[in-house]
Amino acid sequence: MVRKIAGDQIDWWDKDYFWNGEDIEFCYSLKQQGWKIYYYPEVKIIHYKGSSAGKEKSKTISHGISAMRIFYKKHYYKKYPPLVRDLILVGIKMLEHYRKVRLWI
């Protein structure tokens, strides 16, 4: 649950994300604006990972990695020297390939 004033302050959902990662961006933006994020361990939510993607598991992986790349570039990219920036982006790309290869094994 989110207060309307909090969502309005960050312009709700970031349009740069598609299908994955918008929740992380949402919470990060709220926290950056001084809002608190609370976790209630008593609440149970069942998330059937990949159920909305169906047989499109490769696309799900690509969208997840894309969200990771977008988040990194928006919030952390400029904090590192150029070589480190590029190594992190290469690492993210390698993670995508690793996860896709695992689909076939």
C-alpha cells in the first residue's frame, strides 16, 4: 500500500521499464524522496514466477536483465570509473547469457 501523495511525488511508475523491475525502481525512488519502505513478514504473497510469460522464458530473462541494466545506468553508472562501469555492464550481459543457456540444460 502506498500513499497517493508519495506516488504522485515520484510520478508513480517509471515508463523506462517494461514487464520487470518497475517495483524496484518504485521503492528506490520513494526511499530517495525520504519515504520509508516497510516489510511485514506475516503477510504471505504467492508469486508464480514466469506464469505471465508462459513459454516465453527467454524473453522473461531478457526483460529482467534489461531492467537490471536500466537501474544500474540510472543510479550507479556515474559513480564508478569508466573501466569499472564497462566491466559491470559486461557482467550483466554475461549473466543474461548464463541464464539463457541454463534454459537448455
